[in-house]
Amino acid sequence: MPRRVKIAEDYVREHKDLAVEEVNGRKLLICKFCRVRIPIVTGKTASRITDHLASKTHWKLSPGTHRSRTQNTPRRLKNAEDYVRAHPDLSVEEGSGRKLLMCKYCRVSVPIISGKTASRIKDHLSSKTHLKLKTMYSSDDDLGQEPVAEMKPSFKREHEEKDLAHEFTRALVQSGTSLDQADGPIGDLFRKFAPAGEKIPTSTEMYCKYLPEVFKADLDHITALISGGIKISVTVDETPEMLGDPAVAVLFTFCDAENGWVRRTVMADLDIVETCNAVSISALLQKVLERFHKNWSDVVCIGSDSATYMKKLCDDLGKTVPEFKAIHVRDPCRLLDGVLKAALHSSELMRNAVDFVVHADTLFRYARKLKQKYFSFCTLYGMTGKMIPTVSSRWSVSLLDAVNAILSMWRPFTEFVLSDSADRKCDFLRTHIDNEIKKNTMYCTLRFLQENMPALGDIIKKLEGENTYIYQVYNAVGVEVKLLLEKKLGDTFNDFGYVTCALLECLPLGQQRTVEEMFRIYYSTMYDKWQVIMCRNLPSATMSFEVNEASLWYSVQVLDPFRKAEMPQNFEKYKFIFDCFDSRECICRQFNEYVAEGVPEYDHLQAALSCRSARGATTSESVKDSKPFCFNVLSFVLPDFELVSHPDYGDG
């Protein structure tokens, strides 16, 4: 009978230091102490076992045959999965980079701490709260409901995936990136590295589902911000879209109560209309207000350009909608820019200067070699080459930056234009400076613009600031601009600027008179254009206006002793202000005395305010000792009026 071949278990029974393990589907002998594997090979296994058990390493690691394996092998620490297998009521969740034991029913976490985990699990599983919730959810499971342990993690994953899709869509839209990039490298990058990135939607899903959801969520957020009686200002701007149809943008400006009443501006709607007129814009605004649960009583101001249909729209709303009390404000910056644009095209001299500056910007566009030649000219004169800023066709104020750049590089720039190194792109510029008289005239004109444009440009920048309020618009457009232009057009010598006047003296006499006359035409054209714009867009300037908030803010400026000289001084122009007084004759006499007085000095103003016997009037008496006339009237016309400090006279 053939001899039976020994198997692994036979060797283990003979040698207590060995054990059996399966590796890749085959059994191996392994030393309990050295963890050395001994393969089972016919005819060689016994000798290999003998050699290993007799080795120094084995005798050094083995403690002796009288001790069991459990006494010599260190006990393996339990991990989270071991506790879950022992207690089915628990599950494993990731938290702050470490694994936690979470009760499926109570959602209570049990941290894994050596020597304390088992007792904590036992205490929790035997608690009344756990037993009560387990009983309740076990009955729900019998009815076919989803257990809490499965429902909450799945809801959390679904919520995170949906938020990721929304935020990814919003990021692409707000950065101006096409949603088709979700199918390209950007989408692949997010799918590879972002948490739950495998759920990044495709461009089709974003167009059909997530983009409308994001849009609706943003609209709901704006609606919540302006709810609760928040007043808004509406800005309407019409501009042609790419296909040529008129696109109308509607913007809301309001104070955000959630963030410390910070002023915010949001785009509420952008719609394409067939034609822009008072009827179509009125219907559009009504639709937008209804969408955000607002009405005309919540609108305090309507801002627009100087389009005639916007004026007609506000007039019609004032007549047909009783709750419409909004003030219509045309864009003052655009109005003043129109004044400046008319002055820049008032004469051939100014038109040539503007063309010279505009073409100087395009000279080095797409011309790398020409730019290098220009920089080499600058190096010869010991200067660092400077490019000419682009002149915006929409804003005339941007011309000033280009003028300053040209004047700072005047010598190397003109020498380069007149040199043989310049190519045919410089021919147009060369025609304006090809002789000394033309060159000096152009330089004098640019210096004139450099010294005179900032006066009006500073007013425009101030109106563009965030701290400009409605009642300050007329003072800037109607008073400051008027004083500026009247000073330049006075009977005395025209002060065009120190450098400009010095350069005029260097021109030939005939050319000097011609250039000086063009400078006067510059300001006279500006003044005429300003008057036309004032009459068309700010009719209160002519004092032929109806009584409303805008006209009130204009009229009460006559009660400012520092501005009364610039205002009409006929009492009949302001009679609607004084309707609240009993004696019109006495008020008329005091008004005439008031306007005849000079502008008070600071000491006189302080004395008038502290004087108890100063002139005054009340609704019940014609004359009563009180504050000065102007402040007494203001206290009735504007109950919330407070005297503020004047910049030229300090506190008062």
C-alpha cells in the first residue's frame, strides 16, 4: 500500500511552533514566532522545518514550548470594523480625517479610545434613549420605511452632489466661461479631484436643469433681500444686443439690511424688446416689480439716460399711478460727457488734436517692430518707453489719460513720428506736426486740454462716486458747472492755464490769435451745450417746473447764503415754498432783504446763529425773534433739516 503524503496539518501536529495559513489559494506553514513561511515541497519539507527550528533566530525569538502562542504574540487592537461586526447597531463614518462609530438609530458618535471603547458602546446600547429609538425605527422598518442609518447619509450625499452642481454652474456663468467647458478639461479636472466630482453635470444637464435652478435661486435671494418694506431705486439702460435688437437692463439699488445696510446694486432683469418706447418700458418695469413682489410706492428713484421716452414714461406714471412718487434722474455723468464731447469737436483745431491722440493709440497696435523702434528712440533721450492708453469712444474723459501720456513722451514720440524709421502708419500723425508751427500749435492745444479738461472731469468723477446722493446732482451739474463756465467766459482775460498762456506767447501773432479764439470757442460751445442739456433734462433750472421733490431740492438752495447769488432772486419763483406762512407781504420783504445781503463771513454767521433777536417768521406770527431768516424757513419747509458745516467756513 503506498505511503500517504503528509499535509500541512500533519506537520503542525508534530511541531507546535508552526501554524497553517492560506496564501493565494495554497496552504503554507508559518512559524508562530518568527513569522517565516515554509512551503510544502515533497521530500524537502521535513528538512527545511528541522533547519529552521534549529536556527539561532528561531531559538532567540521562541520563549519555550511550555508557553502558548496567545501568551507570546501581542494582542491585535480592534478597529472600527471589528466593533461594527460585533454590534450591528453601529456603523462607521469618516469625521475630521478619522473613523468614528455612529449609532444607526440615535446618530450618537462613539470615539475609538483604547481600553474605553467597549465599555462606552455597552453603556450606550443599554441606555433608555437607544432602546426607545431602536424600537420605534424597527417598527418603521417593518412598515417598509427606509432606516435612519441609510436615509441620512444618502440624503447628505445627494445634497452635497446637488450643491456641487449648482456652485459649478454658478462659477462658470459668473466667470464668463461657456457651459460647454463642463465637457472639456475643466470638467475633467473637477471630476478627478473634487469631492463627489463624479457627479459634475454635463453641459446639456447644466443648460436644461441646473442653470434655471441657479437663476431661480438667485432671484429668490434678491427677493428676500428687498422684502419687508425695503425701498429701491430702479436704473433702466437700453443698449443694442449682438443681433441689433434693443436689450433693456433693469437694475435695483437698495440697502442690504443683512450686511449692515450696505448699498448694493443687482441686475434684476435683462430683456429684449421689439421697440423702446414709453409703453414697452412701462410694461417691462411693471412685470419686473411684480416678479419681486414690489410696487411703485416702493420705488424712490428712477435713473436713466436722457432718452425722451423715459421722460414721457415718468410723466405718464405720475398722472396715472397715484402711488408713483419716484424722482426721475437722468445720468448726470453722461450728460456732462455730452457737454465735453461737444466742446472737443467745436473747432478744427480741437478735432485735429482729438484725432492725433486717438490715432497715437492705434500706432503700435499689432506692430511689434514699430514698437521696438519707438522704445529705442526713448532710450536715446534717456527715457523709459511708455505706451499710449486706449481712448474709449464712449467716454470723452478717457482722452485725458492719453493726452498726459503723449505730453510726457512728447520729444521722443514726435521725433520718432517724423523720422525715417516710422512706416506708413505714421503718415496721418505726420500731417499734423510736419512743420514747426503745426507742431507747436498741437503741443499748445494738448497742454490746453491737460490744464482745462480736469475741471469738468473732476465733477464727473465726483458724480460717479458712491457717496453722491440725489439732491447733490443739481448742485454739481447746475451750480458748479455754471460757475466754472461763467468764470472762463467772463469779460476779463480768459485764464486758460499758466503753461497754456506761456505757450501762446511763443506762437506767431496771427497763429496766436487764431488758437486763442479756438480756445474761447471751446468754452462757448461747452456753455451752449450745457444750457441745452439743462433745459431738456433738468427743467427745474429754468424755474418753470411743477411742485415736486426735485423742484423743492432745487428751490431751497436759495436759502443757502453761500449759493443764493447763483439762484433766481425773484420772490414769485419761490412762492410755493412760503405758502405755509401767514403774512406773505412780510415774508416777501424779508426775502428781498435777505438776497440783498452779502455772503456772510464765518464770524458773522456764528453771531447770527447765537443772536436771540435775529429776524425770523413763524406760521402764527409774521415776525418772531429766532434764528436767521434762511434757517427759520428751512425748519418749516424741511422738518428734518440740520445745519451742517460749510467746507469754506468750518463748523457753524
